[in-house]
Amino acid sequence: MLLAIVASVLLYFLDTRLDYFKPIRASLSTVVYPVQKIASMPDDIVSWFSELFQGHQQLREQIMTLEAQNLTNSVRMQKMQALESENMRLRELLGSSFRLQERVQVAELLSVDLDPFYQHVIIDKGVAFGVYDGQPVLDSLGVMGQVAEVSQFSSRVVLLTDPSHSIPVQIVRNGLRAVVTGRGLGESLQMEFLPHNADVRVGDLLVTSGLGGRFPVGYPVGSVISVDFPQGKSFAEIAVAPAARLSTSREVMLVLPGEKIDFGITYPLQIESSDGKVCQISRSKIMLTHQLRTVTDGYG
């Protein structure tokens, strides 16, 4: 035992002080290195797979985060587009009210009931907002209908296309008065009780005549899209396309009672008929200043 200790001390002294065994140690290291490398391979493989899994997991998390951000941005973009569309519609409504110099109140549609024979919508304004039965309802392009039933915070509006709805109109081109009634099928109206010799042409613009006192004079109602004179019938069959966007408008205008209405139209009007002829309409042919009043009788 003592001999082994002495030998160890001697070898240690020779190696540390004289580097006696350095070449031998270098040779042994070269021989042992492959064994050490092979022995460490399982740990290296485990470490490599661990890093690969962690990198894959981080990549998945990053992808999920980016997808969530993309979805959020997409929703925000859709909301922005919806707000832009709503702003455009509101600007159109307000622009129409300014052009008409009219006192109006903007309302929004809550629900739509467009059964072929029942054309009604519900708006978010009622008695609490001053809405009344028979109040004219418009969009940015023309007449949509009128209030038929009022509750505290909502109202039911009957559209022009409802079969029960009629509105007195006149043709801008010649001042001819008539009545337009809803057909209930699609977005079309019909002019009634005009004889075969009536001066009506495709493309004629129809506006409210003001008769009956419910609708102020001069609001666009629609334009004539077809004129037929069937044999055996006393009256012409005249189809009219509404000016208002009955199936797409989300915001509407309620015309408020007021004083005289000035539409700011310069006379004489230059009107081009369907055959290309241009005629002038004097102020006497279509009155654009009218005392707005509400009545419960008559037709409107």
C-alpha cells in the first residue's frame, strides 16, 4: 500500500513538473476521443430533439399568435369598412336633406318584412322621438313609404311596394297627375287609372304631387320602365321602378313637420325625354314650395 502511494506521488511529480507523460496522455486522448464522442451521442441527440421540439413549439405559438392578430385585424378592417359604408350612407342622407333644405330625423332599420304581399319595415324611432302616423319616410334617393303604426320607441313603415299603399304623383315632363300603387312582387310599382291616350313615356320621372297633404310636393318616387296598352282594357298598364333603394337602405329619413319647403331648383328645368328631345318645365308646372301639413283623411 505504501509502495503504491509513493509511486503515485512520483508519477504526479514527473507529470506536473517535467511533463514526462504528456506525449502518452496526448496519445491516449486521441484514442479515447471517439469513445467519449459515442458515449455523449445519446445526450446530444436528446438535446437536439429537445431544441427541435422547443423551436417547433415556439414556431407554432408564433403562428397561432400571428393568426390571432390577423383575425383581429381582419375583424377590425371589416368594422372599418362597415363604418365607412355607414358614413357614406349617412353623408348621402344628410346631403339629401341639405339639398332639399328639409328638417329631417335619421332613423335606422331594425327589421324587414318583405313578404310578396306585405312590404313593411321596422325603424328605431317612435313616439318618444316625435314620430307620428303617416309621416313620410325617405332615403337619399327618394320616397320609401310612410309610417303606418307608431309605438313608444319604434315604428312600422309601409313601403311603396306594399299593395295597400298608394301615393299621388305627377310626371315632371308634362305635369300629368296620377296615382302609383305597390304591386307587392319585387321592386316595382304601377301607375293606375290612366287611359290609353295618356302622355306617358318610358323614362318619365315621377315626383310626389302633394295632393292629399301627406307627402310634400316634389319628392322623387320613381321612373317609368314600361308602358303597355292592352286591348280590351280601359286603362294603360304602366310599370314604375322606385327611386329609393327599398331593399338595401339601412338608414332612412323621417320628414319633420315644418314651414314651407324650398327645394332650391333653378327654373326653367331642362328635361330630356326618352326620345332624346329636351323640353323646359316652368315653375307653374310643378310647385316646389308647399305648406307641409299632416292629415288623417284622403290618400297619401
